[in-house]
Amino acid sequence: MKFFTKEVKIAVVSIIGIVVLFYGLQFLKGLTVFSSDDSYYVAFDDVSGLSASSPVYANGYRVGVVKDIVFNYEPHGKILAVMDLDKELRLPQGSRAELASDLLGNIKINLVLGDDPIHMVAKGDTIPGGEQAGIMSKVSELMPSIESLVPKLDSIMWNLNLLLSNPALPSLLNNLENMTTHLNNASIQLNALSANLNHEVPSLMQKADATLDNTQQLTGHLAGIDINGMAASVNQTLANLNELTRKLDSNEGSLGLLMHDDQLYRHLTSTAADADSLLIDFKAHPKRYIHFSVFGRKDK
């Protein structure tokens, strides 16, 4: 009688299928098939959404999975979540766990590692757990502010509708369009002016260079002038003027005597007066001084 009968083969295949199915389900859940991870416990007050096979992250990196959740039926008892973590991971004292959710509502555990580099949490110990402030909780915190903004938004929308219904809006838009056209024309003119300036700048620079050359020539001529000789001539002229002034102030010469001798001044004044009287008498009786006779002079 053969041992591996048809029934035995069917039983062996069934057992292997069940084992493969079990470990396949464990693998699909994210659990380690042949677990060599370290187990830790997290005490939560509420584990809404958390389940076995939920991932565990530390600083954004997946380090383990939730293996099981144990409910404590005692009053005010905590709910324990069993975590299987990578055996290379060490939890410093002061570490804690937080429940977090993404936009799709998937729940995960985030480990917030402590700062103690020496003392570590022992395997199988319990760390405190809590709930992370997610997006929805932040939105709920912002709801009062949003509600206070709703009346202001209504007022803004009402004013916007009033502005859009204003019959002067089309003319305003037309004026804006005309203004834009004028600005475009001004920009074109500025561009043309800039092009002309760029074209004329070389000639202006040539003229400037010529002016600089003339200036340099003038400077050379000025440098060639005998400044010392001119200064000597000016000094000689000033000396002559000083000598003339000295002679006028003294009794030397006719001008000096005329300016300082009172008797000479009186004689000249008397002579001028006599000459004036003579001219007046000459005009009044010219026959006394001039005699004309066609037939000769008569003796008186």
C-alpha cells in the first residue's frame, strides 16, 4: 500500500495552500512573515481609524507596523496598540506616538523620538500616545475666523456687483483702452528717440573730442603766454600812475601848481572873465575893432 495516496496528496496541498494563504495575508497587511522585529506598546485614549497593519513612521520613514490592538475593559483604561518595530531602531526615553491621518483618511502612527541619547525604552515597554493635529482639526480651529469673514465677503460681493452694474463702466474701460494705446504710442516714440540718440551719440562724441582738442590747444597757448612779463608791464604802468598822482598832489609842474596855487587860479579866472567881457563887447560894437572903407581910410 502506497503512503502518498491521492487523499494524502490532496491534504498536503491543502495544508500548504492554507499556510501560503495565511502568510500571504500577513504580508499584504504589512506584517513581517517571519517576524524578528521588537515589540513596543502605545497607550491611547482613542484609536479611531487605527487598525492592525497600520504603518508606523519615524521622521517620515516607515519603521514598523501595528501588529495588534488590545482594549482594556477596566474603567478609564487605556487602549494598547502593539507595534512591531525594526530591531535596529532604538527609542530614546521621552519618545511618544501620535495618530495622524492623510487627506484620504488613512490612519498611521508617527513616532516622536525623545532627546535622551543615553537612556532607551526597553523592548516590550509602553510609551504614551496621543492624536496629532491634522488638517481637519486645523480647519475646525479656523472656522470661527472663516465665519467672521463671511459677512465681509458678502459686502465685497455686493460692492463688486454694484460696480459691474454701473453704466459708466464701459466708458471707463474704453478710456483705459485709449490710455493703453497712448502709452504704447509713447513707448514707440521713446524707442525711436532712443534709436536716434544711439545714432547721434558717435557724432556728438566726435564733437566733444574736437572741443577737448581746442581746449587743450587753448590751454597750450595760455601756457605759452609770458605771465611774468605781463605782470612786470602792469607793475610799471601802476608805478607811472603812482608817479603821476604824486606829482599832481605836489607843487611840481603846471597841473600841480594849477591844483595847489590859489593865486594862479584867481589870475586864470580873471583873465577868462576879461576875455568873456571882450567877446561880449566885440559882438555888441564890432565897428570899434574892425574898419572897412572902399575909398580909403578916413582920418578922424
